Amino acid sequence: MTLAQRIVCARAKICDARIPYEVPELDQLAPRPDSVLRVIYLVFTEGYSASGGEHVQRLDLAAEAIRLGWLLLRLCPEAETRGLLALRLLRHGRRSTRTDAAGDLVPLEDQDRSLWDAHELAIGRAMARDALRARGHGSYALQAAIVAVHAEAGTAAQTDWARIAGLYDRLLHHEPSCVVALNRAVAIAMRDGPQAGLARIEPMLNEPPLATYHLTHAAHADLCRRADRLADARLSYGRALDLARQEPERRFLRRRLAELDA
């Protein structure tokens, strides 16, 4: 069942049960934003990078998550609300360059940055700065700050990986998840060289849940490729291909394997 169908079913159940619509009092709103932020985060994530299927992005979901983010910011102008909206805007601002005309995935380092949405990115960067300076900021503000560093770089080579790695250190403290640890390892590799990243990623290859996460193996393969460990890169690209569910990602991994063979 699609998200839209679920919303329709939920509305029907509310009508059938005759549940009245009531605006919560301010003291009742306080415990709720975390759950709402999480839902908006998940909706945008599915829109930004679909979990499966023929397309990388579902722009209708991404746009709806941003709309809800603006509404929530008016009701709850806290640091994390601002941080989440900044994160959405900064990622959404790159939407036109994430795939090519054929719908194939374009890595961040190869995207034409002149085609990014400069206005949306400027708003996102300003909001990310405000969120990070505010009291009570957390993981959303830190994620927005990381993406803002990418947005500030004129070219991929100008990316401030030292700053990104430092922000990931802070993010891992706020959100000690395996995916954050994986992303931090990649940032360290970009700062200190592929061997530094491989030393952190290789123990993750056999640890659940990262052992069955296609991006773990894709990241390992890319660092092996950069370190001229081509046989290991080939094995990890193959494993990532076995696990990937999104067709554009699968085509990208096949291209990487073909490049190694060439």
C-alpha cells in the first residue's frame, strides 16, 4: 500500500470513528515534535532516495516533506525543527543533478554544481548555521551542517573533509548508530586516505546489520578501488549489487564493475 493510500485509509477510519479535530494546547505539543520530525525525516528519505524500484528519487514525497517541515517550523521553531528543514532543503537543492538524462545515478563528486538550486541551498545553509548555534540542537542540525559543507564547496576537490569528519564525530556522539559510523569512516577516508577508512569499514562487513546493507559493501569497494586493491573492490561491488534493490544503484554498481574489468 502506498503512502497516499494509507493516508486515505486513516482519514476514513477517523471519519467512521467520529473522532473530533482538536488543536492541542501548547503544553500538549511539547512531547510530540520528536515523533513528527522522525516521520517527516522518513518521508523525505524515501523521496530523496527510494528504497527500491526504477527511480532514484520520488520528488512528490520530497516536496511534501519540505512543505510539512515549513508548517512544523511555524508551530515549533526549535533547533531540531530548523535543522531538519535545513537538511531537507540542502539535499533537495541538488535534485536536478543526482541522475542523468537516462535516469542513471550521478555520484556527488561528478555532479554539475552549477545546476544546483542556489536559492534553496542558500536558505538551507543559513538555517543550518542557525540550528547549529541554537541551544538544544541534535542530530538533525549536525546532519544539516555536514550537507552544508558539501554545498559550500565549489568543486568536489574543495570539500572540507576535515570539517565533515569533525561533525561526524559529534553526530556519532548524539546518534551512535552503525550508519553514522559508516559515513564517518568514509569521511575519514576522504580526509586521511583510503587505508584509514578501510581500517574502520572492514570490521563492519561481517557485523549485522551493516553486513547486509548494500552501501557498506559499496563504500568498501570504492575505497579498495582508490587503494588499488582491485580484486577486493570487485568482490565488494558484487556483494553490493546482490543486496541493492534500487535499479539505478544496480546499474551504477554494474558500471563500476565494468570499469574495473576494463
